[in-house]
Amino acid sequence: MSKEGEGEGEAYPMKGGDGAYSYSRNSSYQGEVRNAAKELVSEAIVESLDILKFSPSTTIIRVVDLGCSVGPNTFLAVQNILEAIQLNYCQNQAVLNSQIPEFQVFFNDHVSNDFNTLFLSLPPADRRYHAAGVPGSFYSRLFPCHSLHVVHISYAIHWLSRVPKEVIDRTSPAWNKGRITYSSASDEVIEAFSAQCADDMARFLQARAEEIAEGGLMILIFPVRPNGTPHSQVTPNIVHDLLGSCLVDMVKKILVLGDGIVREEKVDTFNLPLYYMSSQELEAATERNGCFSIERMESLPPLTYSQKISPLTAKAYSFIIRSVMEGLIKAQFGEEILDELFRSFSKKLEDEVSLSDLVDKTVYFCAVLKRKAIN
């Protein structure tokens, strides 16, 4: 896992380029989540973006998509946001008595993100905004004080800044031996991941509080653990546990047959830096920060298997997961395991999991936070 920078944790970029396993070609599912949130996001911007609080001298509205990765999803999300801002301005035109400002849009992700591929697919020159890339971790400051008006982050906040150190420490009660997720682990492991998430969210909210102008909005779209649901029953965790079982099977080839390419100690020191928080955890983090009001906090309309643009086969789903996880797995185990691992994962998906349940039972939330008055 490559270091992003001092104090910023670790970088986990999606698979770049436009090849068969690239994120740009395997992110239509995440696009479906964006589509499900589209109307809610538009309504929130029209109703809650307090443009009357912005400085009368504001001639540029600044929007950022945090964790943009590559592919079309980020551009479609930005287009929806800008259309809603324009509608807000039109509805307040009598009060403002001014033209709609220009738009500047920032696309942010880790420094190792494939920004070349991203900007090669940038919409044509007649787009309504000026574009710029901003590399860096969103768990740290990225922009000048109170310079942003709308911050958008979709399908990214469940990535932690790092794996908790104690879960890969053999001397710790939270050592997560033989697992790559926290979901079915001991209470000590779950508490370590929960604490890491709380720390990350504190830094995330503080950074955004310093960057967003009074009356500006932050929109978070994320897979959520429904309040009270055990971590082991959260659908994404079920998927990741299945991937972990494939790694364990590859270890057994060495232990039983003496023929394999994945060593046990490699699995014992590997955990996915993911945590699916509940809406209660986000509410608590927001209250501790104190700089934002919660304008909306609601679940998105459920995605249904029948809504998919193309049939979601086990092979297609394994490609989705590979486009997200390949870099992380390659850094720990080497490139040579990838094809065998994801063939095994695809077969287990086909044999052991209902793909329609994977889609139907995953819960997504949209939270809209507004920056309070700045003292």
C-alpha cells in the first residue's frame, strides 16, 4: 500500500486506464447509486444551498467532487449539481439582481489516481465550468479557507485513511488473524475499525469546515449499515468476507498440498481499509464537530436487480470488485495471484450468493450538511 504523504494515511486508487478490469469500465453499479440520489441532491441544492449568505462579490461558485476516481460518474454528478445551482440562482434572481456566477469544478482523489485517463474523458470545451484536478487525501485540508460552495463525495467515505495498526499486530488483542474484514471478527477488532472511522470522520469534517463557505453544502452518498444491524449482515461486508475466503482457500493449497502462491502470514497481515458506518455514527460525528447542520439524512430508493442496465452476472460483479481492489491486493500479495483469486471469487459468487440480493439488500444513504455561521 503506497503512502500518500506524511500524516495523510495510505492511498488505495481504483484501477486506472480503460482496460477490461479498469474502474472506468466497471463502475456502472456506482453510477446506479448516483442516479438513485440524483433527485434528492438536486432538491437539496435548490432548497438548502444558501446563496444569499455568499459574499455579494462572489463571481465564482466552486464545486468539488472528492474521491472522483476515473470514468463518467464524476462528470454526471457534477452536471446535476451545476444544473441545480443554476436553478437556485434563477429562483433568487429578483433578490440577487445579478448574473449567475462562473463555475469552477475541482476533481479530487489520491495522487496515484489516474488523472490522465480522467481528464481525457472530460466533457467537451462547451461545458459550463472550468475544471482542475486536486490530488491529495480528503482526510486533510485541500483548499483555502471558506472557498468552497458545494462539496460532493459519493461511494468514497467508507474508505478509511488506514487500517488500524492493532489489527495486524500479533501481540494485540485486536489481531485479526485469518480475516480481511472486521465484520465477523472479535469485539476488539470491530472497536478498532470503529475508532479509526471516528478519528477519520473528525479530521474529514474539520477539514471541510475550514474550507466551505457559510451557507455552503456538503453532500455525502455512501453505503450504510442500518442502525442496529450486525456488521456481519451488511451486504458489502458479506461480499468482502467471500473474497477473504478465496484468499484463505489459496493458503490451504500450501498447507495441505504444498502447492500454492499465497502464504498464511500474508493473509494474517492484510485487512481491507473499509468501514461501513451507520447514520447514527455520522450524526454523532457531525454533532461533535459542531460546524454543520444536518439538512437531510435519508436512505435512497432501493436499487433493484431489474433496474440494471445490463445483466449483473457473477463474472461482471467480480470485475467490479477487481477494479476497486486490484491495487490493494497486488501490493500485498503480488500480481501473480490476481487471475486465480478473482476466478475463484466469481465461482463462489455464482454458487453461494444471490446476486439479486446483493443489489436489493444494500442500503445507501444521502446526507446533506450545511455550513453554519462562521464566527
